[in-house]
Amino acid sequence: MNTAPEWIARSVSRLRSAAPAIDKAAGDKPAGDKAPGDKLARAAADKANVTDVVAKVAVPRSTNERLAATLRRGQEALSPRALRRLLADLQEVVAPQVSELEGGRRAHGVAQWYAEAAPEERRDMWLLLCEQFAPDATRFKSARQRYEAAAGTAEEGQAEISLRRALVSPRTRLLQRFAVVPEGMRFLLDMRAELLPLLKADKRLLPLDAELEHLFSTWFDVAFLELRRLSWDSPASLIEKLIKYEAVHDIRSWADVKNRLDSDRRCYGFFHPRLPNEPLIFVEVALVDRISSSITPLLDEAAAPADLAKATTAIFYSISNTQTGLRGVSFGDSLIKHVVETLTEEFPRLRTFATLSPIPGFRGWLAKHAAPMLERLDDKRRAELGRAVGFEPPQAAHLLTALEKPLDLDARSPVRQMLLECAAHYLARELAEGKPVDPVARFHLGNGARVERLNWGGDPSTKGLKQSYGLMVNYLYDLKRIDKHRSMLAQGKVPASGDIDSLCRG
């Protein structure tokens, strides 16, 4: 296959070789007799032709154009002939006369081809799914017009049914056929995980992503999921998945896993019938006698198990999604609710349900917003901070430099106080489109929790310092106020404790 640079080079060479003939037709002037204007005009013409060639390579052809072509162009992976053959295989999967079982068998054959295909060839299949299996635009337009005309009449219900059917694309039925075979769900999840990073660069792939997300939101509805406890007695293969997918606090060893699955701990995950040995999301819980302020004792492998008879508090200290392909499909809130119900049945003394959470976006946010946060200080506070950092008045760079070793700051340090105020503001006041900017805050506050308490040095690990200067936060799940907190957030106000609000006021 010819590469684009080679094709461009040959095209330019042909253009240049044609130049003498053009010159001859213009008057057969010897090279030394050519006017400067002629050379400039010829150079401009060459440049324009090169631009045209590059433009043809840069603008990708639609699958309709490629299917009608004879030769592949530039960086296209599948030749028109191979693309037509793949399209025929996909069409056979959803042929009207084909049963679900036979369609699933044919889909399995396509999945086998996909497993051996190069990334560029897989991309060609995605483009076929997007462009050749879309809803019938004419049928949809007609159904919509009938629905609009039937509004308020006895025919409205039937018109709505017709409109709904017109919106069901052949792509939907095709993807459903892939899900028929035992490994089909795994195939679709992996395909979307591979697709997601490319969406920003190629908007043509958006319909396939939207279709998959819609189907997954139905197939992975909480009604079809099973809550299971993971323990030290679980199969080793399942515990290995726990190690692999832990996203908040890396698991360092088997002793670390054993500690997280000890008698004073609980770990629960949601499972789907089609992925029986693959947790979709899991949560790790510590049963203690108060709200935890540091992750260090919870991860201490040498610490003795807590006395369950004295446990009054459940601390959710790690929640990890395991399937990239399920991005946008939310069941974390349902997981927490189910776990709370399960824990209260086993431990009736539990009264408090809270998290010990990282603040992953804080340090990056402060690097950009330190200056406006300093402008909020009154003259007295600004002078105190200036003396602490050695520059008056203090600038953003001075504050950020003073925060390089946050764990060395004592409790009375103006720099430490400033950092706490900035973190409280970040969590309880910074919103984007009505939602908290921090991803962990967005998750818990969206589920009805409130920002309860900041914890200095809560995570002194390298990761904790890099994310949030070692700060951690407790989100409190007050079961009687979850709906109220959600309502507050919907109105643009973050639910927060009095201590957090005080820090925000400075």
C-alpha cells in the first residue's frame, strides 16, 4: 500500500515534469530568458497544486465514497473491495430473515475478524456502523410529521409508536445481535473502551458511542445487577481483579489485600450475569468507631482489627469503576445505597456513613487560581501570609512555593490556613455547569452527600501530595437528608457542614 507522503511526492513530481511543456506552449523561451514573473507564477502554481493534493489526503472520504471507489486512497486501511465485503458481513447479521440465534452466530464471526484486525481496520468497521446503519432519515421525517399532526387526537398514541420505531436504527439491532453470544457483552465493552479516546478527533464516530452508551444504560440497569461481597475466601481470580482495578489506593501486596478484606472490613461489588466473574464497580469499607481522618491507619497491614462490637461508623475509603466501556453509565449511587442497607442489616449499631476521599483535582486547580484566591484576603490576612512566605505582598508564585512541603507546616501557619480555605472553596463553591468541578466531589455530592470535613495530612503518600498536598475530605451520607442535599445541589448550592462554610468565608 502506498503511503500518503509517497503519493504526494509522486504527484508533485508529475506536476513539475509537466512544467516544461507548459513553458514551451507559452512561447518556447530558453531557461535563461524567462522573466522573474514567470518563475514566480510557476512556483505559485506548484504550491497550489501541492495544497490541492494535501487537501485531498487530509479530508477523509465517507464510507459511501469509499464503497463506490475502486482504489484505496492515502491512509485508508481497508480497500474498497474489503470494505464492501465487511459491509456485506455486517448486513447479513441483521438480515430480516435471520433469527436471533443465527444472527448471533454471524456476529461472532465478525467479532473473530475484529480480533485479528489492525486498529485502523477496526476504525473502518466503526465508520461502517456509524454511516451505513443509521436510522432512515426519510422514514423518521415522515413519522415525525405524522406525530406532530396527530397531537391531541385519538391517533396520537399510534403516531408515537411509529415515531419510536423510526428512531430504532439498524445499528441498534446489529449491536444487540453481538450481545447474543456469551462473549458478546465483553466484546462490545472492549470495543467502546477502544473507541472513546478517538471521539474528540473524529466526530463521525459519535453515533456509535451514543448507541453503545444507550444500550449499556439499559443492559446494566441496577435491576439486573447482583451485589456480592468479596472476601478473603473469594476465588483468587476475583481477588486478582480487585488488585488490578483498584483506582484510589494502589494495592501493594497480598498482605495489603488481606488487610482490606479482614474481619473489620467489607468489600462489595456489582456483578452482571453476562460478566459473572468481573466486578463492574466495587467499594471498600472500614468499620470503625468514628469518622476517619487519615488513610494511613486504614491501610496499615500490621494494625489489629477493630472491635466490631464498638463499630458505629462505616467509612467508604475506596470506590473503583472497572470497565472503561461503561463510562457515562452510573450505578455508583445505587451501590452505596445497597451497601448501606446490607451493612445496617448485619450491624444495627451503625449510625454514621461517610467517606474518606481524595481531592484529585485540587492541586491543579490551585495552580491556576492561586492569584484570585489571594485577592479575597483582607489587608491583615494578606500581611500575615506575606510575612510567612517572605514576600509582601505575597503573589501566587510565593504561595505555591511555600506549599511545596505542606506536611512541614504547623497548625498555626498562615500558609496552612490559606491552603485549607482554598480547598474548602474548591469543594464547596467551585461549580461548572451547576456541578462540582472535582470529579470525586461530583460523584458523592450528586448522590446526596455533603462536604463534611477537611483532613490535613490525610494522605501523605506521593500520590496524595501530588493531587491535593496530602489533604483528604470526608463526605457525609446523612440518610435522612440525601434528597434535600440533592435538591440543594440542583439549585446550585453545594451542601456543606458549618466548618466548611466557615473556611469558605475565610
